[in-house]
Amino acid sequence: MVPLLTACSDFCEHYQIDTFPGFINTKLMYLMPDIVDMPEISVDPASLVLYYSVLYHGSLMISDETRRQEGTLERKMYICCLRAIPAWERQAAKTKTDLIAAILLMRAALQQCDFEFSWKMYKLVCQCVQTLNMHKIDQSFPGIFMSPELLSDGADHHRKGLWGLVLVELFFRLLHDKPATMTANLTEWRVNLPWLNSDPGLTEHVVPTLAFLVKSRLTFLLLRFFDIFSEDTQDKNSVVDSIEGLCGEIEDLFEEWSLGDSIAKHEDNSAHWWMLYDLMITGYSSVMVMIYKIAALKSDTSGTPCTADDVPVTPLSVNTARRILDLARLSLGRYPSPATASYEFGAFRCYVAYGCMVKHLSSSDPTEPGSTAAKDLKLLEHVAHSMSVIAETDQDLLPLARTLHDLNEGIHASWKEKAGGNDGMTGEENSQD
């Protein structure tokens, strides 16, 4: 019971969901541990699914000591979610509770590499939005007689949540090749961007406001990416130039708003840390997909075959891979759980960035002046070590952990061969002897 209470408390106090947080009845969630097993009380199926989803996400933040004592609590809670779904689906009326439960389940399924179920939950979210008529919240705008509700904080939370769902769909479309659903009919939307009128003196508003500003800009950049491909153009070189420009804009966006520094600054606030982290990993993973699209377009022009997930080694791809791997290092070190590992290598396909960096280092010479090869290899080894530690608690991750280790050993072997049988140390390391 204690770990469940802790997980519930951790979620309600620290997990800052950025889409429709007001739809969660936190008072009910705190009561659920005491009433969920009472035969005299019948719990609404939607509330039960929401409760288990809350426990799942809250369990991701429990201490390592509790995790060792309880095992993979998040996995147990995810199974509870799945068991509660049949009764929920039979009675789902697409209410606000159904909506927020589907959002949390969608995220949980991504972390469990259950992509088809996650996509199913996203489609349910879209159905709830339409049933609740939330996609037309501003249909009377502009107008002489505007409802006061449109100027309320609640309406702004709805706007922010709806635009957040657009980015979620773009993530599915880019990284998992899903069709357009909500974004297929954006012209039917009547949802403005929210007002940013929070008190600058309230520090709790700083990160959410920063994240929303960057997220909004990233959303429009990714929408432009799909617009480029929807245009009927025969000039593939111009398409390549446009996509490369978008990649540069995403990099500049993160640099301009100093997201990397903000993550380091908010290490003590789990909610804000995850908010910024999720934004950055989404952006850089999207760039990696764009790089593959560029390679595919060039392949069509040159006739050279381009294999899926085989990203070419270029300065842009190596820099993007480095960014993704550094984010993976941070998350795996901060939350060493199977869910985090699956999130990185499943949902965000970190293996593509890993493979790109391995290919780059295998052909690099660490003794060259100014080479970052040794530092990059340490980054790979850090990620591989974190995966090995996590794999000790989840046997399903062992093959991946071993593969990462073998790839790193292959880099060492190639460097040793290039050095003519020496110990493969870099010039910088040799100079210290």
C-alpha cells in the first residue's frame, strides 16, 4: 500500500501534465487506494483506468531503494491499466475523464513500446475532443459578442492542451509513420493560441511558459515539413534545401531559448525537467527523421539505395546524434528504469542516433588534432553502461544492452587496427604518459 500511496502522491504533486491537467480529480485519486477494493463502492471504469494510469506515471519517480524492494512497479501498474480497459471501453462516453485517461495511457504505452495501442489511445483522444466540441472553442472569434468564457484561464488551458496534441500527432507521423488524423483537418479547427498572461514573478510559470513558446514554434516547423512534402514539385533539390533549412531552424530554436541550460538549471524539479527534456528529445528525434528523408531524396536522384533507419554520416547527422545520445544519458541516469529505456530506444528510436555515431566513430581517427572521437565514444559507453544496469532488472533489454556493448568494442578494435596494433589510445591520452 505504501508504494501506491507514494506513487499517487508523487504524480499529484510533481508530475506536471501539460495537456488538460484540470481534468484530473486529484481528490478522488487520493481516495482511490482506500475505496478501490471495497465491494460496497462501485468505481466508474474511466476513473479506475485513470487511477491506474496515475499510479503508473507516479511510480516512475519512486526512489531506487523502493524500486529494488517492489520490483518494476510501473510494469505492474501498466498491466492493471490493461486489465481495466475492457470494462472502460464498454462504457466510455468520451467525457473529460475518458480524455485525460486516454492521454495518460497513450504516454504509458509509448514507454512500454506498445505503439499500436498508444496510437489507438491517441485516436480516442481525438474522438473525445470532437465529442466535447473542444476543437471549436473559438468559433465565435472574432466577434462583437464574445463569451467571457473564452477569456478565462480554463479556456486557455484547453487551447494549450489542444495545440499540445497537434505536436503529439506530428511525433506519431514523423517517427512512427502514422497517418494524419487531427492535423488532416486543421482548417476545421477554431482554436486560437492561448494568452501568455501569467505573472512573471511566479517562478512556477516560467518553465511551462518557456516550454509552450518553444513547443508552439516547433509545432509550426514540423507542420511546414509535411507541407513541403505535400507540394507537387519535381525539383527535389529545392525540397532538400527546404528540409535542411528546417533542421537548422529547430537547432537555432533550442539554442535561442537555451533549453539545454534550462534543463540543467531545473534538475531539482522533476516536472519541469521532464517538460523540457521531452520537448528537446522530440525536436532532435524529428530532425534525425528529416535527415533520413533528405538522404532518401538524394538517393532517388542519384540512384543509390537508402536503407530504412540508415542515416548517412554528415556533420548535421553526427551533431544531432550527439544531442540525442546526451539526452539519453541524462534520462537513463536520472530514471534508470525499463520504462525510460523503452522510451528512449523505442518511442524516440535512439538506436538510429546510436548507429549513426558508431558509423562515424568507426571511420574516425581519435589521434587527429581537435578530434572529439574519444569524448563521443565515452558518451556511447555511458549510455551502454546505463542500459546494462537497467537490463539487470529486465531480461528483455539484455540483447539490446549486449549489442550496444559489442558496437563499442568494435569501435575500439577499429581504432586499434588503425593505430597499427597500439593500445588505441588517443593522442591526448598518450601525451599524459
